[in-house]
Amino acid sequence: MISEEVLKKITHIVGQKHLIAGRDELAEYGSDATKLEAMPDAVVFPQDSEEVSLILRLATEKGFPVIPRGAGSGMSGGAVPVKAGIVMAMNRLDRILAIDEDNLICKVEPGVITADLQKAVEDIGLFYPPDPASVNISTIGGNVAECAGGLRAVKYGVTRDYVLGLTVVLPTGEIINTGVETMKGVAGYDLTRLIVGSEGTLAVITAITLRLVPKPAARRTMSAFFPDVSSAVDTVSRIIRNRIIPTILEFLDRHCLDCVREELNLPIPRKAGAMLLIEVDGEEVLVEQEAEKVRSVCNQAKAIKFEAASGKEEAETLWEVRRNVSPSLYKLRPHKISEDIVVPRSRMTEVVAFLDEIGHKYGLPIPAFGHAGDGNLHVNIMLNKENAGEMESALTIIRALFEKGIHMGGTITGEHGIGLTKAPYLEMEIPRAGLDLMSRIKKAFDPEGILNPGKIFYQRI
Amino acid sequence: MDEKTKKALMDIVGEENFTDSLIDLVSYSYDASEHSHRPSCAVWAETPEQVSGILKLADTERIPVIPRGAGTGLSGMSVPIEGGIVLDLNHMNKILKISIEDRLAVVQPGVVYDDLERALVPHGFFFPPDPASGKVCTLGGNVATNAGGLKGAKYGTTRDYVLGLQVVLTDGRIMRTGSKTMKSVSGYDMTKLLVGSEGTLGVITEITLKISPKPTATSTALATFGNLEDAGRALSETMYSGIIPSALEILGRKTILAINQNTDLNLPEVDAIILVETDGYTREETDYQMNKVIEVFKKNNADDIKQAKAREEAEKLWTARKSAYAVLARIKTHFVLEDITVPMSRIAEMLKGVEAIAERHNIQIATYGHAGDGNLHPQILYDGYDPEQVKSMEAATAELFKLSIDLGGTLTGEHGIGLSKASFMTLEHDPVAMDMMRSIKKTFDPNNILNPAKMGLEE
């Protein structure tokens, strides 16, 4: 519990208006998309690097936890204040500081909503590609802290690939600039990319320089249904082998298709065992040629049904299936545990078969969908969390799934991060030497361990 | 080096993989920079376990270890400036796996860049960074220095393709980082921290690289500009046009004059020449892109635009750019090649600044570079036997760095810090950032045995 004296000091830094300490209002800041909950002692809304610095310095001196927070849309509990302390909500730092068309870069504060930035740059013919599913609410600061991915990663990469430089406040209060405002730079260690994806455990980000690209002139959306997973995965390989890198290559398995069909009555072939949603973008003429190649690859791979949208509206219809997957799964069970593994693309068929088998064994449905282009599968273990037996089965399934994925050369998280929920499993993937180095790096940045404690590094609570 | 240590090293790598003969030590004393210093010995390692044994021994005995690829680095990072053991990784030169389905290649560090290129050709894929030293440089060196190249504007640099590593730490532990997949956010990004760390944090013994489909067609054109502002604007507007050229190179006036004096290319003697290449899978596609770029050039007052009709013509246009380094290198007894990078819109200003600096110090500086990502290579030509000129070179270098930083740029876009730029690190990084880098170094290498004195990390 934080002392009155400390609260008073913090109030003095940010002003009465920008501090919440009343229990009712605090609850909102104690959770994220995982629905895990913990109560912070207070929530503070700093307005600039200097205020952040003063608060962090105080925290290091007095030893209370600080939990940086964007929109709280994280999927691994990164923003949940498990050790109480001060939630540092970055919402007031919400300005787009500059968009530099000549150099294709922009500078933003962390509280800018990702979709707002996308719109602002698209209005002048530019493009910020990373688009996590939470794009309409998530903040750029959160995206950077988690290294958010999204649908377009197969062609455009993830948040990390667009961060050129950062302004960050260290837990000891120093403000530093990392990286460059140029397209490349190799002076010294890459502190920028060390901080990207560090889940608010190393420093608090107060400004971000991002790389932009020209907005693609045209895009084509297509969907294809296949009798089984292996023919869909084979199609993905063939597309890549034909040297086409689509913007989007989404995969849905049979469970997902069944749920969406029943919920929305969409025209999904009954025999369909898998679906691919494919989008290509670029110059008008080139997009036409690529779309034609994709069509012929899908036909060769014996797609049951292939559709190409001719306009924006038709594209929306094709998207409907994918958009409705997540909510429609709840018809199977009241709760869901989402995992986020990545495996080498060629092994996806094996993973889906494994899920069918293990789901059958434990009597739990495990629908999977995800970004087939990256081999990133969102595995959804459907269960009733009140049922202790089902909960126990789910944990067994998770461990088996992680073992399988890591054995294939994969990773336990492609875009959601470790946070709280995957912390107990991190040592399955990262060797002892790696964990040692990471915790020593953490210590170098944050000697008192005040920043987002309990995350990434597993601690029994 | 005492006999006991020598013997211990031989026990690890075998007698045939150890040398301390003078001729070898001299060969290992330099790289492509102006620095040199002899090591005590050199060893060739063939397995991660041998690397582990060497590091453990060196850590206990506090002997510097300098990992080495092809020694093509331009800033002295593989020069054993404090002596010690050169760890030559050229024997670890196997391509372990190419998987087109998974879009990746797994290689040992000693594989030569071009050898991987050749192995990927039958699959229609490539590893894009394309450093100028591609014929000889090793992939381990590329990763350690985060090498860039001609295709940076469109395809990025080495960093963008490294998915995972196997590295040996100074305490001898062998560690894997990253994964064999397209993405991962599992823990801190140790992979990207090691990329570009210039052999100061760990020794890379295996690399997993993302590979890309290789375009089969290109269009090439060369445009001349009567003044730098027009050229600068043409560059910015090109990058903004929606077309990203696969190469966008600039030659400044001094470079053009030098090429004309030393070859029979007869380039027009203008303020700037821009060489542009677009790539794709059909000529129709690449010409479509090229036409858009040419429109932008015309709008910005390009004097003369030559478009290559066939491959031979394209090669001729490329000769101008590719001969620059060698032509300039012959003019004086010595040269240094700088590597500053500025925001694209400041290229014209930077080029003018370079001319002013050259004039002020009465020294020749010719500039060319990768305009598409703002990376310029001013080549300072001087007589290294004339102390006055050496002084002028050093003063001009310092001013170049300062100007680059003032324009929002960086000391180095792709060559790295090494020894050459070590004393300028504090120009770009504030004391706290330097402290953080030092703590990271200490975390990985508490006894400072790995490539010591590089990157300006020692106080």
C-alpha cells in the first residue's frame, strides 16, 4: 500500500485532477483483455516526459511499482497491476507531433490510438501498416511495448519493423533518446529494438518515431474454401513459392467455419474443412496480375469454392466470416483461452491435426484461426472455467501445445507477449542462459524492479 | 602468449587450426579500415563447442578474443587493437538448410554472402541486403555489423532478415535466440540486440535468416541534375510517389569529375547524377514503375534522362556508380570512406555541407551513396604520409559527423562504429544511453574480453 505522503507527492507532480485514488474508479484500470484483475493503489495521468520522470524517480526512491498502461487491450495481462502500485495511464500524451512527408516518418506520443494515426497518414497518401485486431482502441505506445503484430505482417512485418527511434524515461528518472530519425543507423547497440516488445518492464515510452510507407494504390480481396487443412496450407506454400507475398493470408479451420455458419447463416460450403482469406495490394495493374495468379494457384490446389471481390463492398462480405469468428466461438463453451503460437509455416497442418486429437482426448473443442502467412495460429481452447476438470485439461493442453510448437522451432507467442499468462511457460522456450541475460538487462535498466513487476519473469504470487 | 595457453588452444581446435606465424599475424592485423594491430595468435573454430572452449579459456585468462569473418569491415571492428586471439569463423561455412515453404535459410557464420545467393537462385529466392563486399564478406560478419547495401531503400538491412541466432557467450554457454518462424515476442529481443553488436557481446555460430522472392526483371535509368536542390527534391518525391525503387543512388560532382578523369565513361559533368533501378517479375511491371519515377525526375528539372533498353545498357549505367569507390581510392595514397545517414530531405544540404567542409580544410572529398535511405558515403582522399593532410582529414571527418547529427542524421548507416568512430559515439548518444550500452556490455561480457576497445564503450 502506498503511503499518503507518496500520493501527496504524486498529486503535486501531476495535479489533483490527474490522479485517481477512489476504489470505484480504480477497478477499470485493474484489468485488460485477459479479464485478469488486480487493484492498483492509484492511477496517474502524466502529461509529459518530465512528469513521468519525476514519478519514476520517486518510485525508485520509495520502491513502489509503476505499471505503464495504454488502452488495456493486451492479451497476456501485461497491464494488470498484480503487485498493486501506481498505474501510469499514458492517455494524455496523445498528440501526433509531426508527419514528415518528405522523409516518410512521423513522430507521435504513446497515447495516440493506432487507427487515428493510420487515418491521419492515409489522408495524405501514406500508410502505417501494422494493424493489430484491437487497432480501433489500442494505442501506439501499447503496440510498441508489446511489439504488436496483425493481419498484414506477412507482407509488411510487425510494429518492431516500423520503430526508428524512441524517447523513453528510465525507472531511475533519466530521459533518453534512442535510435535515429533516418531510414537506417548502426551506431551502438540497438536499444530501440530492445525496448520494443519489453512490455513496459524496461522504460516508459514517451515519444515514438515511426517509419511510414506510401499507401498502396489498390487491393484485391479473395476467399477460398478447401476440403481440408492440408490443402489450404499447401496453397499457402504454393503462393509463396510462386513468389507472391500477399498482404493478408488468414486461415480458419473447420470448427471456426462451423460456428460462423451456424451463427450467421453465411454461405460457407458444408464440406469446407478450411478457409483462406487472401488480400494482395500494390499498383493497380500489378495487383490484377497477382490476384489472377492467386486464383490459379487456389484452383490447382482443388479449392471447393473461390471468390474474388470486385469492389469494397464485396470485399467486406468476404471479411465477414473472419471478423465474426472470435465472438461466434462462444457458442461452443462460455469461456475461451487464446494462445498465440507460431510454427514454421509448413508445420501448420500438423499442429491443427494435433489440436483435433488432443481436443478429442480431453473433450474440449479447440478451434484455430490465424495468420497463415506467418505460421501464427490463434488457438482457442473453449471451456467452462467454473468446471475444475475442464480448467485442468486446458492447462495440460496448453503445455502440450507449447512443447509441440517449440519442438518444431516455433515460439509460444507471436504477437500477444508473455505478460502474466505466459510467464510460467517462458522457460520452456528460452534457455537458462537467455533468461539470465534478460533478467540482468532488466536489472541494469531497473535496479529496484519498480517497472511492471511480475511480468515476463515468472514469480509465484 | 605463454606456452600453456597456446597448448590449451591447440587442444581445443587441433594443432592445424592454430597459428602464430608472423605472416598469419600480419594478415590478421588489419581489415578494410585504416587501423591495424597484430594479434598474439589466430584460431579456426569448426564447431560451437570449440568456440565455447576458446571463450571459456580466454575469459579465465583475460585474453581478448576478436571474432573475424572476411575482414572486409570498414571501421576497424575486426582489428585486434589490444592483441589477443583472432577467432576466425571461415571454416564454419555450411548452409545448413533452405526451406522455401518456411521462407528461411539456416547458415553457419562463415558462409560467404554470394554463396548463399547462388544456393538460393534455383528456388527463385534471395537474401536481399546486398552489401558491396558480397563476393567475399561472410554472413556472420553481415549480422555482427548489421550490413546494408544498394537495396536498402526497398528491402531494408540485415537486421530485418535475422529471425534467430545461436551464440556462444563469454562464459562458454551456447544459447539460442529468436525462433525459426516469421515472428516472436517471447521475452526481450536478444536477436536484434546481437545484430550490429560488432562481436562485442557474443560469438555467432548459427544464423536463421528470412529470405524473399527474387524479382526477375529490372529497369534502369540515369538522370542528371544541374543543381542539388532539384536532385534532392526529386529523391524525396520519388519515395513519396508510391513506387519504391530497388536502388536509388546518387553521385556528387566531385565523384563524377574523378570518374571522368580516370575512365572513358564521359559522364556529363553536372552537380548530381541519380541512378535508379526498379524491380519486379515482368518488364512491363518494372517499366511501369520506372515511368512514374521518370515523371517525378522531369518535374524536378532533370536535364537528361537515359533509360537502358537492354541488360548491357543497364550494366553500362551501373558502371558509373560501381567504379566510384575504386577510382577514388587510386587518386591519393590514402582515403577514408564515411557512412553518414541523414533524413532524405536533407541530402542536398548534406552534399553542399560536404563541399564546404572540403574547401575549408583544403582536402578532396567525393560523395556518392544510397540516396533512397539517406545513406551517403563521402570518401576523403588524402596523403597519409603528410601530417598536415592527416590533420585536415581528421578535422574534416569530425565536421562531417557533426553536420550529419545536426541535420537529424547518424554517424553510420551501415559500416558500424568499430574503432574509426568510437570517439564520436557521444556526439550521437547522450551519457545515459552510453551508460545503458555499457551495462549491456558488462552483462554479456563482465571481463571485457570480447572485441575490446570497439564502439566507444570504454570510458
